[in-house]
Amino acid sequence: MITKEQVLEELKKVIDPELNVNIVDLGLIYDVDISEKSGRVDITMTLTTPGCPLSMVFEEWVPAAVKNIEGVKDVKINLVWEPAWEPDKMSDEAKENLGIIE
């Protein structure tokens, strides 16, 4: 059985190379939908800016990370811009790492 927790744990291994923080703690992952029957995982996510030059990198890294989970056969990314990403979507740990809060 594939769980949302497993998917999020694998996605925490995907590090934004510009900010050096994982995409889960950055608040870029909005939703995870799992189809056990087909082994498909749909991920709704955003990027920090619409013009982010790393979008192509994440389109490779995100599916590769999730496919490490037993039973995952396909991963689809739904890249959205609404709601727009804002720093308040970050976890407290990410904010501390970036010096936003102490």
C-alpha cells in the first residue's frame, strides 16, 4: 500500500538547489493523490516563481524520487500557480534554515 506519508518522505529528498531546502518543507507540494489500483501518484505542486528556471529539473527529480516507493508505477505532476506560493507556506524548520525566523 502506497501512503501519502511515504510519498512526502521521498519528496523530502528533493532539494531545491537554489535554496538548499527540500520541496516539502518549502511548501511546494499542495496535494498527493494515490491510485492503488494503477500504482499512479498524482502530485499537485507549485514553484516559488512562475519563471523558475528549475522547473524542468523538478519534472525529472520528483517522479524519480516517488518511483523509489514499492508499487509506484507512474507519477504525474500537476504544476499550478494558484494559490501562489508565499514564504508563509514553508515549515518552521525551512524558515529557520533560511534565517527567516530564529
